[in-house]
Amino acid sequence: MTGQLARLTGRDNYFEDFTAGDVYEHARGKTMTEMDNVLITNLVMNTAQGHFNEHQMSRSPMGHRIVFGGITASFIVGLAMQDTGENALAELALDKVRFRTPVFHGDTLYAFTEVLETKDAARPDAGEVLFRHVGLNQDQKVVFEGERRVLVKRRSHWGDR
């Protein structure tokens, strides 16, 4: 059973593998569906008409309902998880969040991540990594930017578990 958990996660996303300046283009994209927007927006009890009222939004400068920003942020961070979160022990912060371009039903999102900083943590089995996540739509327009600080396992302590 030794090493069973380590075999289930990526081999190159422990704390020791991240270096400031590294940039990741994440493998997957996600098309935002009406179901994504309406279901999740309802689940978090966001009642803003811009997410639900197509009639009202058709007469706005946007022209259509827009995807709730919390969903956009969640999907961009989610697209980055395979590379940045498989060995996370804790999410420490999400800062400097900006929504640059509205997201509409049918837009496809892609994510890129830059490692901004790595530093020792208070505990010996992990370190802190500061990531900058950027989300783009199918037209290469930035829809999301944000920084995420994560406590990440050290291979030296977790790699053989």
C-alpha cells in the first residue's frame, strides 16, 4: 500500500515543482451553458436579474444574460486544478480578482496560470505557492484575473504515501 495515494495524483505538482515565473497553459476548456449559469446562480441564492431575465438584458448594453462572476471565477480556478491543486492541503487566499469581459452562455473558457511566488510554510510538510490565474474566452479576451495562495504538499514528506 505504500505510495498508493501518491500514484493517484500528478507527479509534478508538489511544492518543490513550482518555481516563480513558471507559466501553465491548462489542458481543458469549458463551454458555459445556460444550465451552469442558472443552476449554480440559484444554488448560491444570487437573484440578480442580469443572470435570469433575458427580456430585460436584451435591452441592456450587454444584449443577453451574463454569467455570474462567481461561476466564472470558479470555473477558471477549476480548469487550473489538475496542475495547481491536486496536492493542495488548504486554500489560503483569493485576492486581486478582476472580471475584465462579460461571459455569456455559449462562451468557452480557457485558463493559464503563472507562479508568482513560493515560500516556506509554518509546517515542514508543505509550502505556500502564490498563483496568478487568467481566464480567456474563445476570442482570446481576458474574462478573469486573480491571485490564489495555496498550501501545497512537499514531495519530501508526502511523495511516498
